[in-house]
Amino acid sequence: MKKNSVVVMSPTQRLLSSKGRVTRTRTRTRTRTRRTRTRPRRRRRIGRSTRRRKRRKRTRRRTRRRTRRRRTRRIRRKKKKKNENKKNKNKKRKKNRKKNKKKKKKNKKKNKKKKNNNKKKNKKNKNKKKKKKKKKNKKKKKKKKKKTKKKKKNKKKKKKKKKKKKKKKKKKKKKKRKKNKKNRNKNKKKRKKNKKKKNKKKKKRKKKNKNKRKKKKEEKEEVEEEEEEEEEEEEEEEEEEEEEEEKEEEEEKWVIVY
């Protein structure tokens, strides 16, 4: 803000400023007190256009003033109504609070009475129930005792029966085990015998095959020998024939010479 200046507000702005809704204000420099003029102002004639301008200025000013007044009145009316409503609301609230307080007090008393009566009633019923339950449990206990005696007897009997059964089962198992052992040994012996038999058969077959192979080999050898002998004989014969032929040829030669 400028030095030696003052904030200029319209009445409406002043009203709104109390609510903190003024956003813009004009500032005006403070004017010093005027000195009185000793010499009167010089009058001069004003033209038509100036008059018109001044009239317009006055009219504008009047209109602005009227609008401002209307706005101010409207705001005042609104404010008044608001305050009145607030007053009435508070009055009503006060009245209701008083009324509710009275009602609460009354209800508290009523509820307390009700609670106490219910407490008494519940206690009575509880005791009644307790008594009934006690009686019932007594009866139940008696019955249970009787039943337990019978149960015990039956349990003993059952145990005995179970023991007998177990013994029998054990005996049976033992017998079975013995039988199985016997069978196992029997089978073992059988297997051993069969193995022996099998091995004997195998040995025999092996021997037979060996002999067969041997025989075959011998036969083959014999055949080969015979073939060789035949071949040798044939060769010898051939040689003999060749010799004879040669001899004959020589004889012929000799005959020719003579």
C-alpha cells in the first residue's frame, strides 16, 4: 500500500468484509485540508456536449447508487433472516434438550425398576432349574451305577472270551507254521532230487553229443583218406600210362631209323 493512503470501500464491500469475502479494494491518497480561496472562480459558458456528458455521468452515478443500495438491502435482509433462523434453531434445541433430559430421567427410573424385577425373576427361575437339574442328575447317577455294574460283569465275560479266542488263534497259527515248515522241507528235497535228475540227464546228453560229434569226425576223416588214396591211385595209373606211351614212341623211332 502507498504511503499516506486509505482503503476506500463501498457500503456493500464493508458488509462483505466482515465475512471475509472482499477480494479487491481501491486505495485513495489522503488529501490535505483545502485552503479557502480568496479569489472567486471564473465562470464560463458550457457547451451542449458537456451538458450531455455531465447528465450521463449523473445518471450513471444515480444508477450505481441505486444498485448498490439494493444489493446492500438484500444482503442485510439475508443476514437478518439468517440470524433470526439461528436464534429460533437455538431456542428449539434448548427446548428439546430440556424435554429429552426429562424423558431420559423418567426412562432411567423405569428401566431400573424393570431391571431389578427381571433380576429377581431370573434368580428364582435359575434356582428352580438348578433344583430340577440336581434331581435329574441324582436319578441319572443311580441308573448309571446299576448299568456300570452290569457293564463290568459283561466286560469280564468279554475279556475271558477274548483270551480264549486269542489262545485258539495262537494254536492254529502254530499248527499252520509247522505244516508250512514241513512242506517247505519236502519241496526243498523234491527240488534237490529233480536237480540231480536234470544234471544226470544233461551229462548223458552231453556225452552222447560228444560221441556223435567224434563219430562224425572219424567218418569224415575216413572219407577224406579214401579220397586221397583214390587220387593217389589215379595219379599212379596216369604216370604208368604216360611211361608206356613214351616207351612206344621210342620204339617207333628206332624202327624208322632201321
